[in-house]
Amino acid sequence: MSSSVLSDWLAQRLDRSSSQPLYRQLQRLLQSAILLKELPAGARVPSSRLLAEELGLARNTVIQVYEQLAIEGYVTSTTGRGTFVANSTPEEFTETIRVPREKDELFAELRGEEEKLSSNSGQLALSRRGARLVSEAGVSKRQLGAFMPGVPDVTHFPARVWTRLHNKYWRRLRPDLLTYAPGGGLAQLRHALADYLRTSRSVRCSPEQIIITTGIHQSVDLAVRLLSDPGDVIWTEDPCYWGLRSVLQVSGLEPRPIAVDEEGISPSLMDLAHPPKLILVTPSHQYPLGMVMSLSRRRMLLEYARKNQCWIIEDDYDSEFRYTGKPLASLQGLDGAGRVIYVGSFGKTLFPGLRVGYLVVPEELAESFATASAELYREGQLLQQAVLAEFITEGHFTSHIRKMRAMYRQRREILLDAAACRYGDTIQAVGSDAGLHLVLQLPHGSDDRRTVAAALERNIVVRALSGYYSDPSRGPGGLLLGYACVPDEEIPVAFNTLADAIDETTVRVNDRQDVPRIKAYVA
Amino acid sequence: MSSSVLSDWLAQRLDRSSSQPLYRQLQRLLQSAILLKELPAGARVPSSRLLAEELGLARNTVIQVYEQLAIEGYVTSTTGRGTFVANSTPEEFTETIRVPREKDELFAELRGEEEKLSSNSGQLALSRRGARLVSEAGVSKRQLGAFMPGVPDVTHFPARVWTRLHNKYWRRLRPDLLTYAPGGGLAQLRHALADYLRTSRSVRCSPEQIIITTGIHQSVDLAVRLLSDPGDVIWTEDPCYWGLRSVLQVSGLEPRPIAVDEEGISPSLMDLAHPPKLILVTPSHQYPLGMVMSLSRRRMLLEYARKNQCWIIEDDYDSEFRYTGKPLASLQGLDGAGRVIYVGSFGKTLFPGLRVGYLVVPEELAESFATASAELYREGQLLQQAVLAEFITEGHFTSHIRKMRAMYRQRREILLDAAACRYGDTIQAVGSDAGLHLVLQLPHGSDDRRTVAAALERNIVVRALSGYYSDPSRGPGGLLLGYACVPDEEIPVAFNTLADAIDETTVRVNDRQDVPRIKAYVA
């Protein structure tokens, strides 16, 4: 790649409207070009002055990137001669360049980040939105093990009941259950869900307002495509779930991250002055921090949405698992103006691989959503929906939730005990008990991605809290620990292993003040 | 709605970059406003001069729309006084306005169109892309029955083998099969598929190049989002499958319809001068007309894509069902430059509700596609994938295809015999025998949507060929008849019922020349 070709290529890829700083974008692009040999070993990199000029960047930005690349061994600088792609690329690179998975691991290790699926392989061929999606992907290779967040314990799923129902439907072999789904899903399941949501989540809806999907990702994708156009603004909580951030971005939305406080999403006066098209919130249990949106905040948000004709997407992802106090009503149930789109899924209550979720939409939107879902996704899986409907109406669903709630509550306590045991009374575990994970705050100044990488070397999977923030470099260091899928007896050992990784990688200024804290918010 | 509010509302919704003519957009928007009582009965509609001026349209366009609305009974004109929303709206409208489904049926009947799910209910609340998606949706309420196109016979599916494998995996209860899918899907299935595609479709790939999806819709959605940006042009065949047209439009692509001839997609010199980003084709069996892309056309297309860095999406949707001659190799197998994305599904070979499809992508893109698919869709269903993999490796898949191929061939012949019986030797059935449907050409000047509506009254489901064209008003009148899901003995009776609807609704100038023709192209 010649110098001007490189500049052109970089200019096309730098996204000035992105929330990601330009220097980080530039660094990643240059790393890709080097790893993929578009910039071969020994090639001279344009001078920082020239590149800054051609890209319209501050020269200091380019210098900073070159320095970082030099530290990481991608380039070498010789005073007076210029900057060159390193000859001494580790041998593993040349060995594994054709084996993307291994290269990726090495790459992740290099960056001290968590074990991501993401890689830069082939990104040169992608579109702008595609390259951004892949480079910012948060998805992990691991989906099980201590302490994978968001994954329930699937080993206690009542498999015998499930297969009995399954076999019953297959014996009848009704052709209408094996073909494409009508818009919205199987009527039987929509009825069963309307009853369940009414009694357990105070959601007010008729079965026709329920749209069956493959999960929260598809639910949000559908809502976003039907209710917004590219360039529309959506408020997201900061921090929030990385997966939905990707879904929003790939549909052309402009996410505006809004800070959260103890009462949930907390828009400033400046934010309120610019109403967005959509608002995405987790009122029952803020993801990932865990606080509950207060009643006054709920009323404010509903009133604001009504006045400004915004749509609120209420992500009620794991509200079934609340261990103390009474269950909290949904935002949808408070909404008198028909501005709330409620989304939920069976991924946490039954098992993630099931791929059944649902939207509850205002009456006036029900038919459009049903049509669009059939048109866009051409869904099926009606036999599975029939099995699920009967599973619910026969009472297996609520009794399974009861059983798992008790089990997860216990695991949460075991984990808290293990933490107290290791770190003594400096651990603060306050209030709200809900969900499938805890947030562990790391001492100020710690880089949580280093801790995640160190834990992974010990075969412990945790996720870095900073990665849930719109700007990871400004998010507080912390770890998400999923306890739901870890058997009771494994929790203390796994926590101690994790604690070794924590102690090795975090800043310890003062023994009493700077140990990790278990952070949870009062309901 | 005041006159200026109406103008603003219309101005926001008219999409000048759409391939749909403005007069049709305007007509649909006004119909929505009237049906939803945004323009109440008796309200005066702005004069054609005023509205044309405010919308920047030719006055004739507005006049034409008003005339059409008057014919359909939405408005009445009184000379010298102006145009008013009809007072005499049929009573059914006021009765059913709150029951979208019934209203929709009435609406569809009014327009003489086929039984669509689509309706205008709630469209006022939708975004531009959402309203367009819903109003142009092609999806049908029916998914079974004579002569529903594209649906295989699911009653012969080997349910006992399937449930045996299914129960085996549930008995083992492997947690890793019940959680989220790793990017790309289950390794076991990707291996089985790579073998199958290599031998039966001459697709050249490693298992890593295969990405498991929920079907062709998701496959194309993923490819489009990773390889193109909003505003990029995609060549589509004209006619083509309506479902994918919707998938493309909602992702911001600009479909450029390219005519097909006996050799498949046939870009003009003008088309060739403007290379698109993507090209979507059905080389093995053009959908819905059925011709096969010639070898020279394939070579031209591959060379063109290589030179101009276009991506070709090869939709190989039902290539397993070829009744005469030897199977045709895939375009992907001819591609030396890595420009082809191959997509296929098990919807036609097993059953549509299964929701398993796949992409085969060039090596350099494999990891990006795997990451993006896990990030965007958060797929699961690994237990089902394990069952499917074993179903294939145990040989049940190929033997099922063999059995169904013989059955469909026979049904095709029964249908052709029934047509010949009714219409004598004027029926021309030529050449290429493949797929799950036939195209019946209607006499010149016939409105195929009227025929579809008349057939539906007799409980026969067919689809209008014109609806597959980018401009239905210019597409030739014809019917798609799916024979695969109709038992042998029902075909002749059902065809005669259909023929009554045809005879009642089509133009008959001359007994010998203007009867329907069975149209199929020589392979």
C-alpha cells in the first residue's frame, strides 16, 4: 500500500461522528493494516506530519498513535529516518495469520482485553457499518463457566417434561406447526404470555399486542426499524448492554448515552431540551449496575415521552429474579398514553438457546409489528412455541422460576460470603438483591481489562465493567460476576482464583480503602 | 387535520428516492389518512393545485390520485365546490376500524389484491422506513393449502427419526447445547454442511466459511449490513422475491431492478457502466420465473464482480429439486476471486418452521461474519443444530430429498395434465423442470390481482406474478402455483376451481390465443 493509498483508505474509514475517539480508531486501523500485511514488514509509514495533514487530524494525535504502536511492537522508529513496520513481528504472527482464531487470541492478549470473538481479519473488505460492528463487538467466545454473566443454570431445566410435550406435538404432526409463522407468532403462546405478564409483571395487554420473536435482540431490531429512521437519536443508559448498542448502531440510530444515578436513567436539562425518538431503559433492574428506577423517575419519563411523542423501549430482561421485597411492576403497566414497547425473553428463565422472546406493543401498532415481523424475519418454530405455551399453561414455567430463584439467591449469598471471607469487612454489599450477576468495583485507577485477561489465564470468565460504558476509558473499573450458572460448591474456589487475578493486577494504595468492593444499589 | 398539517405530513412521508412512483405513494398515504379518520368524513381535501404546489408535484399527478380515490369511493368531487372525504364510506369501515384484521381483509378486497397481512393500521405512528416496510409487505396470511408457492410437503417429514435424535440429545442434557451459540453455529453442523455442499452443489469451502443462520432472510440481512452502507446500490433481478426486497430496503440499500432474459440477469450497457456494491441473483433457478443462468452469463458476472469489486449474493433457495437433467453447479464453485456469498436453507428440503439456513462466505470474511452474527442476533438453538447435523451424517437428509424429489416431480406432472385437460393444447409447457411452483401466464391485459382475489374466494391460494416485479403495473399478468404441498389427488380439482376464477376474471379475446399459458424456461 503506497502512502497516498494508505491515507485514502484511512480517510474513508475514520468515522468522525463516532463516539469512539479518532486516535483509537486510527490506532486500530493501522494495527489491522499491519496484521493483514497490507503494510508489510519494513514498509515505511508516512511521517506524522504528512499523515496528520492528509487526514485533517492534529499532528499530536498521529504522534500519540505511532508511539502506542511502537510500544506494542507494531512499528519501530529511527531518529532522522522515520517510522517503519516492525521486522521483528513475533513469529506467531506469521504462523497464525492464516488461522484467524489463534491470531485473534494473541491479538486480544496483546491488548490485554477480554476474550472476544472480534478480530480484524477481513475487515478491510467490510462496509463502514460492518467494520464498526465487528471492531466494536462485545460478544465473547465463552458462554458458560464461572463467572459468565447473564447465563442461567441450564442443568436444572425440566428436560423430561419438555421432551414429553415435544414428542406429543411431533406425534400429531400438524403441518401448520411446521410451516412459516403467521405474523406475531402462535396464538396459543400469545394468550399464555398475556396471562403470565398480566399477573406477574402487571403488563396490560391483549394477546394481539404480543409479538413473538427470537429474543430481545430481534425485538429491539424490529422496534427500531419500525419506529425510527437512520440518524434518529435514541437515549441509552450509560452503562448499558453492549449487544443492543450494536443492534442500534447497525440500524443507523445515533445513541446518546445518558448517565444513570440511584434512581435510574438521569437525563440532564440539556438532554431534556432535545427529545429523542426512542428511549431504551431497564427500569426493573438497571443493566449492568442493578438499581431500580424510582417511581418519580418513571412518572417523569412517561410524561416526557407522552409530551414529546418519544417511544420508550422497556427491556425487562431478568425481572423474574428478585430475591427480597415484592416484585416490581413494569413501566408499561403505568403507561396511559401507549408510548411503551415492552420487551422480554425466556433466555434467562428457561435457557438461552431456546431463542424465544416477545414484544408487547401499543394496540395501534400491533398489526404493523405482526406484519413486519413476518415480512422481515420469516419466522417459524411454531411447534416449539406450542410446546412452550403448554409448558406455561400446565404451570411448569412458574414452578421452574420459583425453584431457580431460590437456587440463585443461595448462590448470590455464597459469592458474597466468599468475597467477605477474602477481603473482610471492607466489602460493602448493599441493598437490592436481584438478577444473575454482581458488580465488583475495583480500586480507583485499576484497568479492569487487565484483570479480565489475568482471570482468563486462570480459566475464570468475567467481563470488564468499563466495556459497558459509552467511553470505556472513562467508565469506572469493575467486574461483572455471573453466579447463576456456577454450582454452589465451585463458587468459593472460583472466587479465590479470581481474587488472585484481582490482587495481581489492581492498584493497592492502602489496604483498607482500596480493596475491591461489591457494589449494588438499594431498591 | 388541517390542510397545511396534511401537506406537512404528506411531505414528510413521500420518499423521492423510492423506486415506487410518487403518485402511488400519495394515493396510499391519503387512503391511510381517510381510513384512520385523520381525514374525517365530509372534510374538504386541499385543491389539487394547492396540494401539488405544497408538495412540489406535477398537478396532473395529484389529479390522477384524486380521480383514483373517487373511483374507489374514498372521496367525492362536486364541480365548483371541491373534493371531500366521502360521507358514504361503507358501513363496514366504521364497524371494523377498531378490528384491524377484518378491516384489512376488506381493504385487500377493495384493492382486489391477494390476501396480505399488511394493513395501514397504526402506520401513522411508524417511521418512514417502517411505514414503507409495512405498506409494501408481501407476506401472506396463509402458509398452507393449494396452491401456496414455496411451501414443501411437511407431512412426509421423517418425524420418528427426528424425535429419536432429539430425545437422545435431551437425555444427555449438555449445557453447552442450551446456551448461546458461538459465532457461526455448531461446528458439527458446519462440517456436515461443508461435505454436503461440496458434493451436491460443488460449493468450495471449509467448515469455517459456513455461518449458520435462521434462514435466507437472516443470511442476506447479515451480508448486507456487513458489506454495504446505506445508499449503496444492489442489483436485484426483476422479477424477484418480495421478502428479500423488503430486507434490502429496510437496511437502506437502493435496489436497482435488472431485467432477466432466458439466460438470467441481463444488465444493459448502461447498467454495466455503474457498478453496484452488491448483486443478488438466483442462478440455479430464477425466482420466480425458473430459468437457469447460462454459463456465459455466469462467467460475465463473476468477471464483472472481480473487476469492479462487487459482492455477488447467490441465493440457491431450492436447487435440490431439479427433475430432469443433471444437477447444476453453483456460481460459488466457479468463482476464483472470492466475490460470491452463497446462501441456502433447509426450509424447502426439510420444513420451513425449522429456521435453519446458512451462508458460505469467502475465507477472508469468515471470522467477521461469525462475530457479527453472534453480536447482532445472539443465536442459540444448538441442540437443534446437533440433531440436524446427525440427521445429515446418518444419511436421512439425502434420502429424504430423493423421496420428495420424486413426489414433487409427479405433482408437477399432475398439475400440467390438469392444465392441459382444461385448456387443451394451447397450454405450452416447455423445458426446465425444477422447483416447487409453476408460473401460469395470463392473457395479455389481465389483472392478475383480480384473479388472485377471485381464487381466494374459492379458497385457492395463488400469488400474482406482477407483485414480484419492481413496478407491478408493468409486470406481465400471471400466477404462481405451488404444487409441492398439495396431495396428488387434490391437484386436479383444485386446478379446476382455480381455472373457474381465471375464466371469470381474465380477458378472453380469442379462444385459441388468449387462454392461460404455463410458462417455464428451457434449462
